[in-house]
Amino acid sequence: MEELDTIRERLKKHRLSFVWLIYQLRQKGGVITDKTEVSSVFAGTRTGAKADAIVQTTKYILADYEQGKVLVLDD
């Protein structure tokens, strides 16, 4: 659960939304998901292989973002 809290804090720190994350999960990790599923995963109410994939891929995406490898584009 601490890992999920850390990820939520990192998203909040950088002002990144779940919508942005869902797009990155699809583009960078090939993980197809929606806001309800992502919210459940980070609330700790959804577990399993897909939840694990979302968490692990999110960690890689955030690491890349923090190193300047991922951009946030404004429409």
C-alpha cells in the first residue's frame, strides 16, 4: 500500500492526472485501461496481474517523466 501512496504523491507533485497516466500506459506500456480501473488500483481495491502491470508500468513512466523523457502536451 505504501508503494501506491508513493505513486499517488508523485503524480500529485507533478500535477499529472489519471487521464494523462492512462494515455501514457497505452502509449508506452501497451496497457489498456480506464479511469475507474486506475482509480481502483491506486485505491488498493483492485488487485491481480493487470493491477500489478499498471503499477509497474506507472513506476517506469514516472521515472522517465522525472528524467525529462516524457512530455506533457497541452491541447
